[in-house]
Amino acid sequence: MSKSNQQSVNSYTHNKDISISGALKSYESMGYSNRNCIGEAIDNILDSGANEISMYTYHDETKDKYYFVTSGNGNGLTVPKLMEIQTLQHFKDGSQNHGRFGFGYAVLRSVFSKNMGITRWLSCHTDLNDNEKTSKYTSGKYAQITIDMTKSIEESRIVKTPCEEINRINERWWEKFAIDIFKTGTVVMVEMPKDKFRELETDFRNPEPEKNILLGCARDYANIIRDGVSISYNGNIINALPKPGEEHSHTKKIGIYECETLDDDNFGKNAKHKVKNLVTLDENKYTGDDKERHYRYYYKNNSKRNKFINHKDINIVRKICTLESIFIHDIKGYFEKHLRFFKNLGVNDIFRKSRVSRPIQTMIITDMICRNNKMILIDADNEKISGDTKQYCCRNDVINIFHLDYSIYKEDKNIRDIIINNIDDLFGINVNKGMVYRRSLNNDINLIMSTIKIIVNKDWFWKNGQRDRHNKKTKTDDTTVKKTNKKTKVVNINKSNKKKQAVKKPTNTIKVPVEDNNDHETIEDSVLESSIANNDHETIEDSVLESSIASNDHETIEDSVLESSIVSNDHETIEGNIHEEIFDEEGSDDDELSGGENSSGFYRAPRDSDSELMLDTNSTGVPELKEINVSSTTHRLGINLETYNDYLSKLLKSEADFDDEKRTIVNKGLIQIYNELSKKHLGEVHHKLMCKMNYYNTYNITSWIKDIEQFINEMYDGSESYILGGCQLVDLINNLPNDNK
């Protein structure tokens, strides 16, 4: 091939490697919101070392042009630096800077300008002395560059014009917007179409929290603002988002560490996902004493699990980050205290019907990554949770912040860059540093994060304050409701069913409080439904309690509503609380189910008599399990796997001291617990097959305990908030006769 033909091919290949106009147009469709673009602008100024940042939306009335303007007092830029910045997608290794992928400025320029008009960069790269100030623009310490976006699209190249000084046409812009006209700094002006300008101007104080740019800046740059960096819009300082105080919140910190690969022996045989190189340390418990240094490791089979491992059994490589979890137990109190702050940002719709609106909660109470002191939002967590509904707040009302502090790594630059790049990859840091998508998180980080939120932290926040707050509120509410001395009426919604008939499942029966004179009564909190029965108007509090009625008798019940099996339009009088639970066939999370509480305050399983077991034998001698309520209140008693096994051990050690009466009670109680575990573990069909075996008549206390130990340790699920049968075990021990106790 001739030399001229080779040059022609090279020229053609080079020109077709990338379409500049195509790249610029595609930037408009990358999904960057106005708030994301503002974040990119602030990040660029922070990376220049500025501690004062100003933003403006400015209308030049003389020429009827609209601009978005940023100004900072960081390191200035020479012409070569200004030229370099215009390079598209200039990739850099991770560092203590915010910029890395080379997209931010180019995207915001295309989004705001719609690839039209002129973009200007004006800079002072060296401070002026007193003599130079009189003729500053001839000092050689200024530079500028202009980019014609319209021509760039037409010619498919970045059409830019650099200059070693600020020319006369741009002098007024420097003097109007520069932080200090004689010191280093940079001014960037992006010309905008009028419609985009108006949209951006509105979004700075948008009433919708998600779009509100001022609120986004107050949240994302809160730490940076507290460290002394000034950020303003049109001359008004943006203050940091107030951090929840101790009166409204409770904070927990967990360190996440990289470790050498854990052995497979540490994980369950059926583990499908094993986190082998990351462990966590509860920093609230660890005080520096190695005896307290127990790490958690994580895995998943059918459910998420975590176990402790001694520090002597693992080798820690380095700390990756710190997870700071802030549980806001008084959301309303926090927003009431800082109401003026939010209204100053243009967010006025804080409360709806006396409750904090969901949009503002979502902006504040969320998961985030704090990278180099800037908050990056993680998209919404849609994972479903289970367990006691009263504990849901300990997971849902928590701000989770992963603090990535790259300043702690003191290794050689090349090694440090590799470490930081890897951590960025773990946490899904991408070109849009205003958002991290949960699907982009490393699978190990995702599992750890989810397990901590729905198991570790939820349980910790509940036991460390929220349980007491809930119980105190419940008692207060009980007292308030009792003082009103209102009657409660049970009304059957299925009015067409006039006949009284016994049913196995609850019908659509609701209980509603009404006045004796059939006047309206409103129950505080929120009214979800109202219905009319027997010409009386009723207002129902929060949720509808299912009950079923099959009797004409009037029954008075204190404190809370027990499950009933009545189908009728007759009235039932009830004193005390309106019980806000929906019962299913498995029972309820509340202590007030059939059987009630014993004298020790523990839940008491329903029994035929004072100390009867739930397992009888029929005429053929085959054991028969009676229908009983399965307790799900074990978590209230603070029972975990360790305490459960302790109770069993105590029974086993005390067996020799039992008299015949106590031995009979213990044996029968253990049979009841075993049957519950068997039904849960094996299912109804296989359980009934097991019940036909004759060992029921030959087993003693020791045999039952060993089988129960095997069941409970195999069935234990770290993601559940209770252990089946725990209440019955506590109840059995606490209700044994006092003699020989």
C-alpha cells in the first residue's frame, strides 16, 4: 500500500473512532437530573482546592441571554490546563478528589446548554502583587477559553478558542462573578436556552424534595460545609442539613474490613453465597480490648445469616469503611425542630395530616455512601422485611451511611490507587456520582448491607431503647383510652348473613368505638376506613381488627381484644385499647392472645387446664396434637439461640430433682414444644406420620430435650426475629411448682 493511501486509511479510521457530535448529543440522554449536574459542577470546584463556591442563574438583559455560572477560589488554570479539561471522558484513578471518569463537566455542559451557545472559562492562575493590580489583564496571570457548542455539533469536534489573557468582552464577567479578582480562581459560564434556564431556576427551590437542588446540596455536602467550605446560590449561603440529635435519634457504627479468605468450614453446608473476604466489627461494643474484638462474617442459604469469629482466627488486611446507622425514633420531632430550615429551602409540604410527608422522609432517611466527605445517594431499597411489625421502624427509619475515607491509606501511590479503585468498584461508584444503584453494589457488600439492616441493626435498635419507648407509649395510650370510658361495638360487615353460625376462620367483622347516643366519635392518629352499620356512624383507628362472633352473649374484656369466634350482629362491650392487629391462623405478635400473661409477665400458652399439655392420645394410643396458638412473641422475652439452649440445659440438669408431678408437667410441656417444631420443620403431612410412632410413650425428659436441641439448632434462622417455641419454654419453667424449684 502506498504511503498516501496508508495516510488516507489512518485518517478515515481515526475520524470514525468516535463521533464528537454523537457523544455530545448522547450526554443529554444519560439520565442526569438538574440536581446531579449541579453536583458535578460543585465537585469540579472542590477538586481545585476551593473553600468558597458560588453559583448563579443569571439573565443578561442587555443581550437577552441566560447563563448558569459557577465561581470558586481554588487553584487557577493556565491555557494548557484549560485545553486539557475540554478533553472528553478523561479517566483518572480513584483518589481523594471527587472527579474520576471525565464525564461530569461535559454532561452538565450539554444538558444545561442543550449543545447550543457559548461556554466560557475565565481563570486567574497566579495571585497578583500590588503593582500588577493596576493593569491586571496585562499581567500574564489570567487565561480564558470559549467553546462554541453550536459549531461543535455541526463540525463534530470541540470548537474551542483559548487566550493567554481575559479579553475585554469577558472582563465584566470576571469582575462580576470572581470570588477575588486579584487571586487565583475560576469562573465558568454556560449559556442556556430560556426554557432550560427557567426549569433550572425553579428546581433550585422546587417544592418537590427530590428535585429541590438546595436541599440536595444541603444533604450531599453537609460534611464539607461543616468543615468550613462555603457554598452559595445567588448570594445566599447554603447551610448543612441538620444532623439528628440525641433527643431524636440513636447511632450505631460498624466497621467493614477486608480479611484473608475464610475457610469453607466456617459456613453452613448448604450456603449458597459465602462472603469470604469481608467481615464487620461492632464499633459500639469494641473498646480496644482484644477480648471484645469479635468479627461477624456473612453467608446465605435459604436466608441471610451471620456468625461471630474470634480475631485470632482471621487475618485482617485493611479497613474498607465505616457504616454509620442513625435511627430516627422521633421523626416528627426532628422535622418540627428544623421546620424553618426546610421552608427556607422552598420545601413547605413537610406535614400531611399531622404526619411527616413521605417525599421529604425519603430524601433524608435513606442509604448513602460518603466518598471523600460527599454524600452519594443509593437508590431506594425495596427489599421486603418480616417479623414483628413494631420493629419495622428500626429498619425503615434509619439513615445508613457508608463512610469511604481514602485518606487512611498511606501506601505507595500506585498501590493506593489500586486499593481505592477496588473500593469504588465494591460500592458501585459510577460516572454519575450523584447516584449509586443498588444493583451495581458488589454482591458481598449487598448481602452484608441487607443483613445488617434487617437483622443486626434492627434487633440492636429495638433492644437499645426502642422497645422501652414503644412500651411506654403503649401504656400511655392504654391509660388515655381507658379514661375515656367509651363503649365499643362489634359490627358484622357481612350484613346479609343474618343467621348465627360457628366458623373456623374470622369473618369480615370489625370493632368500632361509638358513643352511647350514637353520635360520631373520632379516634386520634389517622383514620383509614369508616363504615356504617345499624345506622350508626363509626370511625375506625388505623387498621381493621378481624374477629368472628358466634354468640348472642355480651362479653366484657379488659385491656385488649381476644380472638373470638362469633358470627352475629349482636353488640360486644369491650374496655381498654382498640387492638390494632390482624390475627391469622398462626396467632399474633401480641401478648394479649388466648392464655394471656402469667404472674411473671410472660406469655402463657393456652391450656385445657392450669398445667395441661397440648398433646393427647386418642383411643388407639396414637398421639394427637390439639390446635394451639403458635407464639411469635419470643423476641419480646429477649430469647435467642444461646438463651434457648441455656434453658434446655437447666431443665436437663434439674431432672434428677423433679418429683413425679413436676416430671409429668415438664415431659408434657416438652412434647408440646417438640410438636410445634416438628410441624414447622417437617410440614403437616410428615409431622402426622411421625406422630404415629410409639416412641412418644417411651421418651423421657432427656430424650425430648436432646431432640428439641437438634431441631432448634438446625432450624435457627438468623434473619428471623423470633425462635419458635421460646415462649412456651420460658412459660414451662416459670410455671413449675415452687417447691424444689
